[in-house]
Amino acid sequence: GAGVVGLLDIFGFEVLEENSFEQTCINFANEKLQCYFNDAMLASEQEEYATEGIDWAHVPFLDNLEVLQVLDGRSTGLFRTLDDQSLLATASDASFLQVLGDRHGASPHFSRPRLAHTSFVINHSSGPVEYEASGFLEKNRDQLFADLSEMLAASSIPLLASLFASDAPQRSGARVKQGASARPRAAKAAQHISVSAKFREQLSALLKALDATKPAFVRCIKPNGEKSASLFDSRLVSHQLHCSGVLAAVKISRAGFPTRVPLLDCANRYRVLAPAGGPPLPVGLGQDARSFVGALLSHLKVEPGRFQIGRTKAFLRAGVLVRLEEALAHALGHSAALLQAAARRTPGTQPVRVARAAAAALQSAARRSQAR
């Protein structure tokens, strides 16, 4: 099918003078995307080296899985706790904060300020953020019930119907048949979906779409916290580069092998450069393929530290592939020049051969006449 180029623009972590439920959702989304970046650029990179059997020194990087456990743990995460509290008629922001503290009080990524009794602090991968818990339950509850969503989705006004089209099926699917033994809490949960639950579902759909792509990342760095021109805060910039994983990505790229070529592809493409009397051209993966590619690179005088042969790929340092392409271009160019010279020489030398043959025949006839 046709390819698609998508652009995802993320504002980044949001830290205001007063942070509430909205900033929690925004910063949670950034933590999930940072985890995606870590998996795509850092963890998977090093996992491939281990899978291919490449001699490699592990590069540590800032992992945010513990922060995500606090925010979105399966049963004790902040959002799960918030949803549970939102279902209780007697719950309040204070009870939500109390349960949250009981569950994560021992975590290094959660704390309660001593002087502020209605707030909590999440130690994000980019730094600590203090959130005001007041209003969390009210903002998380969705008072628009499923019946109303379905009614609005069936509206004859196209704009109004489009606004609720995605909600109505979701809410209908959330309903369950209530039997005589159904608990009131389950019945209440079936009637609506919380704001945080819908937000997490949409975020999961976004990450699933990203998993189907080949990502490239552009990191924007704030030069200062004053939003002023010609002002460079080196400490702030260094902190951003460290927390965003850029420094770890650069270390891995510099220490690693950015170019990976499948062994059979490498052998077939550069076979004309192979040394005479070396290993035969491989027909499948295995020791033959590794020996052939290793002998090829050694014959081209590529230093041993600038390449490694894995189980299925040749791992090359920066610049090695350029050398291979230049050597291939030179070899093919030399062969082409020899063929062109031979092709041009044939029509040019034909008259000379005929003249020489005629001259030899005349000389032979003249000598025979003289001999008589």
C-alpha cells in the first residue's frame, strides 16, 4: 500500500505555578513517549548487539519505568487509584491523596510536601513536579452517561454527531448485563468511563500506531528558562540532554556500529572485491558467510576494530561502508574501462590486420617471383 509520513508534535513536560489533573495527564503522556524513545533508540539498539553476539560494553541510560509504575501501575498506579476513588460516593480529594500516599509513600518517585497538605510530588524523569490534588476527582468523573452519548451520536446535525461518534460505541461496549448479584460499584462503573481512562486508551492507540512506524526523532532544547534571546543556560541544557536520553543515544552511536548489512547481501554485493583463493561465495547463512565477509573486509584492509561479524549481519563503524562503496566503484570502473578499450580496439585494428595480411601476401608473391 501507499506509505504515510506522520508528524507527532509534543510540547513536552508541563510545569506551571499550580499543576493539577491536566498537567498530570500531559506529563504522563510525555513519560510514555520517553519510554517509547528509550525502547526505540537505546534498549533495542543494545539488545540487537547481544542477539547478534557482538562484543559490546553496555551504555547505561535513564530509565523511567519506575515513574510509569507510580503513574500507571496495574492495580496501584495513580490513575487506577483515581478511578477507584471516583466510583465511591464518599470519596474526596483528601481520601484519594491518602490512598495514594499509602500505596507509594516508599517510592523514590513519590513524596508529600511537609507544609502543603493537599498536594503531592512526582519525581519525573525530567525532574520533580508538585501537583495540587484539589479537584482531581471532579475532573476525572465523566458525568455524561452512555445513554446521552448515544443520543447525541445519533443526532441529525452532522457536527454534533461527529463529536460523540467515538464515545457512543465505546460507552456501549463498556456496559455489562446486570444480574441480581451484580454489585452497585460494577453497575456504576458500567455507566460511564472516566476522563483519565479515555485519555489512557487514546494514548495507547497512539503508541500502537507509532509501533507500526519507523521513527525518527527531533529533540527541541530550551536554551534558557527566561524565554530570552541570546541567553544560554548550560546547566539547563545539559539537564535536558541527559533526561531526554540524547546523551545516551550519542554515546551508543559513537561507541557502536551504526551500519548493519545482512551477511548474504554484503557477500553478493561486494564479491568482486573478494581475494583470489579466499573462501567461496556463501549460499546461506552460517560460518561460510561469516568467513567470506570477514576475509573480504580484511582483504580491503579494514581495521579489526572497525567491524564485527554477527550471526546474521556485518556491523560496521561509521565510514566503513563508504570505503566499500568506493572500492566497488573503482573495481567496476576499471572493469568497464577494460571492456570499453577492447570494444573500441576491435573496429580500429581490423583494417590494420587486413593491410598486414595483404602486405605479407604481396611480399610472399614477390619473393617467389625472384626465386624463379
